[in-house]
Amino acid sequence: MSDEKIIVQVDPDLEDLIPGFLENRSSDVEQLRVELDKSDFESVRSIGHSIKGVGGGYGFTLMSELGANIEIAAKESNAELILENINRLDEYLKNVEVEYA
Amino acid sequence: MTTNKSESKVKVLIVDDDNDVLNLLENWLTKENYSVKRAESGTEALNLVGIYAPDLVITDLYMEGMDGMTLLTELHNDNPLLPVIMLSGQAQIPDAIKAMHLGTSAFLTKPINQNEFLETVKKVSPNIDKSILNEFSKSIIYKSKAMSDIIEMASLVADNDVSVFISGSTGTGKEVIAKAIHEASSRRDKRFIAINCGAIPEQLLESELFGHEKGAFTGANLKHEGLFQAANGGTIFLDEVGDMPLALQVKLLRVLQDFEVRPVGSTKTYPIDVRLISATHKNLENAVEKGEFREDLYYRLKVVPLDIPNLTDRQDDIPALVEHFLNAFSKSNAQDKKKFSPDAMKYLCSMPWPGNVRQLINVVDLCATLSKTKNIPLSLVKKAVHDDPVHMQTLKEAKQAFEKGYLLSVLRITHGHVANAAKIAGRNRTEFYKLLNQYDIEPARFRDKKNTEKETS
């Protein structure tokens, strides 16, 4: 796992919202793993879809891309690709550092 | 970006089952000075709409339970004018097309771009200048949804020159709305002239509206400008237009088509720039079917229809109206303000009010006059309502009202020349003077051209 920090610049007006937002995404990662273990691809797709929809708005563009990847992979029931993107998202969340500017 | 011209904010209801989306949108909108309420489901949104009365709804398409399309349909069942922005995580063209067909104002895909989002919100926000709404609230007391919808529509059209057609039962306040539209328009510095088409005989009405040349008919010793020319640059309100004789309807139609008037007895036409608002308590569609009202004129007049609700359909407004009339009574009579006891107010709110707001004013005034105590008791209200069941004019009152209107019209046309006016009226001068005295009408003031405004109602 890479420890390289990922710097994301976010609107300072969103500062209060960011900790809760990132916490929710970490919960999403946990939930994604649970649903994937059950092979519940519809739930996986739905979570991926939500991540895609909300990430970019807060300034986390890569998060939205990973959400979209998970959504597409879930539609194809591609567990391997889903897991790969969940791991990438997990890593991203652990390494992301927010700069308010 | 500034969104509001006045302190009042555009009210936005945001609907999404994802709290992080709601947080984000609320943050963006609040920063831009919108007032925001949030709902986590379509059902919650529908409950909130009645209470919050948003100017705009922004909803996600895919939600647990009621989805965005269903919400849109439900919202528009109740208020087809309410702008709705649909958000979707999928840029699926069929969804966008369906949403547009259902009347959505804009369709945005997630992830949402802040600038695009705010530009869209600005674009689809109803173009209600809150200062216009404030103008309406100066003269119209309302908080009911029925009346709010009417005022919203009136606000939207106030500053356009489209013809507004106001329908509603007697006493609902059609002229008040017409005047408020004029006051909220850019024509407010020019004149608002109201005329009751049903109160004046045909020949006089023609002359009143379009003017006449000197010698156009017996007694027409002076040229008369007519109300359309007098209202130039302003607004003319034709009340009871359904009572206008067919021959005059043709002439009115021509005025609306050509924007010019030709006075009686003249070969010359005069350009006019007048905003027309008309009203009637009659069912004009029936009148058109019976051939009593021209269909082409009907459609010319009814570009924007406003149907004023009966007082019973806006019961929520009754306490505020009562308060307003009590204040007005106390001011005009220099008395301490009285108030209705709670059971009396409850009774007022439950009355059928066939005479609408006008009847309510009468009852409030009567109660305020007769009550010996500061608190007006239920017994007095019951008596007042009973004594004034519909406040229909008696035949004598109606005749007197007509006679007074007629005398005013004749004097206006003859510019206060009593001999000519008497000739038109078919009376000798002595009899005519007697009639003028009876109604306290001073012919001299009709000799002043500036003082020819509405006196027919």
C-alpha cells in the first residue's frame, strides 16, 4: 500500500462538512466489502453510484471516478474489478489530505 | 452572484436521500443567499411543500420510495408552475427526455459542478422580483395557498403588457388585484382608470371609453378625450366587461388589435399605449356560446386568466383580513382598536360568506361600530351576519347607484356643462340640478380636465 499523500484542494466553505463526508465514505468502503462478500452486486452498484454522484461536488474528482468504476463493474458482476476499485478507494481515503483554498 | 433584489430570498426545497448531497447543495445555495429547506424523501418533500411554499424544488431522480419523476408529477398536480430541477447520477437520455416532458425545468447529472448548478438554479428560479411581491402585499392581505398562487401569477405578469382577465364572484376583490398589478408594473407612475361597463348605457359607454368629437351627438358641445386616451401610458380596468354591448365589443377588439382609438364622430385615430385588465363575475365562456360575447375578443382579453377564489376557499386569510379591517376601522374612526373574542373569530372563519371579502368588511365594520366593549362578542357577530346576510343592494340602492353613475358619466362627457348634460339626460335644468344635489355632485369639478378619473363604481 502506498503512503503517498494525495492533496485535494477544497472550497473553505465546505470545511465543516468534510470530516463527516470522508467518514461516510470510509463507511461506504466497509459496506462495499460486506455487499461484495454477499455478491450483492445491486447494492454494490448503488453505493458506487452514490460515491460517483457526490465525490466530485466536494472536490474529490478521483473519488467520483472510482465510484463510477465500481458502479460499472457491479453492473457486469465483475467481483475482481470491484474489489480492485474498493481497495483503491480505501487507499485513497487513507492518504487523502485536504487543503482548504 | 446576487440572486435577490430585495431582502426576501428565493425559497428552494432540496430533496435527496443522500445527506452528503443535501449538505453540499445547502452549502452552495445558502452562500448564494437562497433560503433552503431539505427533505430526505419525496414524501417528506410533499409534506414540506404545503408548509414552506418553495419557489423552486431540486430533487434527485433515483431515491428510495418515491422517485423524482413521481415527486415531479405530484408537485405539478398541485402547482404546474413550480420549477423543478432534476438531478441524476446517470446521464440517461430517456430519463432526461421523460423528465422534460413531465415539465421539469432542468436536468443535471452528478457529479454536480458547482458553477453549472448555480447558473441553472438562477436561470430556472421563477422570475419573481420579490419587490413586486412586496408591492402586492401592501394592498392585498393573504397567506392562503389559493391566494398565494394568484398573487404569484399576477407578479409574474405584472411587468409584462399582456392582457389580464380577472374572474371571480362579486366581492372577491377583482379591482383590488387589478390596481395591485398596475402598482407593481412599470406603468405605476401613469394613471389607473377603472370603469364599470355594466353601469353605463351603451352610447355613453362608447363615448366614455373612446371619446367623442364636438357635435358628435346632441349635447356634445365639447370634444371629449375618452378614458383610453386618458389612461395613455397607464392601465385601464374594464370591470364587468361581460356586460359590454356587442357593438362596443367590436370597437374594443379593434382598439386591442390596432392600438389606436377613433372617437365617436371622428375620422381621425389616435395611437394609444394602454395595458388592459378586464374582469367579470359572469361565465364568459357561456356568454360566448350563447353569442352574447365575441369569441375573438374573449381570447384577446383572456391572455392571462386569474380566477380569484371565494372567501370560503381562502379561510386561512380570514383572521388576517379581519385584523386588517379592524385596524382600518380604528384609524378612520379615530377609535381604540377592537378585537373579536376567540369564539367570535372562530365563527367568522366558519361562515359561508356569499358576499365574500366585501361582506366581511361590512360585518367587521358593523361589529366595530356596535360593540360597546373592546372585545367583540359572538352574539354581536351573529347578529351582524344575520342583519347582513349577503349585503345585496336593495332595488332602491341599485337604482341610486346607477343614477349616480349615469350623472357622473354625462357630466364627464359634457365637461360639466349642465345644460348639455341635462339635454342628454332628457331633463330640464332645474330637474337636473335637483338630481345633482341629491347625489352631492358638483358639476364645476368636471370642468377641470385633470379630475376625470373613475367615479362610476
